[in-house]
Amino acid sequence: MRQVVVLDALDECSKSDDVLTKVIRTWKAVMPAWLSLVVSTRPEGEIQRGITNNSLDSKVLELKDEENFRDIEKHIKHLLCDMKDTVEQKDVASCAKILSERSEGLFLWASFLPETLHRMHEEK
């Protein structure tokens, strides 16, 4: 069964810590094929070069990519479906579409959505 290791926000790690860069560069050579690596980072030159200038299969996903908005919309739909007491379920699809566009491609924005909606619901 395929397993995945996620390194999120690589750009927020210490610049002096070269360990993660070494792990990324050597991953494919030393890890079994069933163990994949997913790395997220802001587009910073040094980090991006380190990721793309090696034998790893890499894909750059830009904030404004249609795939990114589609993923955010799916994520928001899932969040809204779990909020049956706060969100009318008949409105989930249209709300998810609008909110994904408002996110401007930032998953972080979507992560604040449940707390914000709960707070607004309680204030009513």
C-alpha cells in the first residue's frame, strides 16, 4: 500500500537547517517506491531550485491554477457538509464555489472557515 510523508511549509523551516534539503534530494534513491514524498513551500528560489534540480518528480502548483481552486472547492464542500447545524445543505455547492473564489487560491483561508462560520452562527 502506498504511503505518503508530507513536509508542509518547507519555506518556514530554519534556513540554516540543511537536513530537510538533503532528505528531499536523496529521497528517491534511498526510499522504497511505495513511500512517496509531498512537499509544500512558497516559491522561494533556493528551495524551489533544490526541489526541481534533482531526480524527483515535481509539480509546481500555482495559487491561481484551476486545479488548486478545484481542490479548495472540494475541501470547502467537505467542511460545509460537516456543518449541518450551521449551513443549509442545499446551498453547499454554490457556497463552496463562491468561497473557493474568495480564497484567492489559499488553503489557509479555507482552514479558518469552520471557526468563522460557527462564530457567526452563535452570534445570531
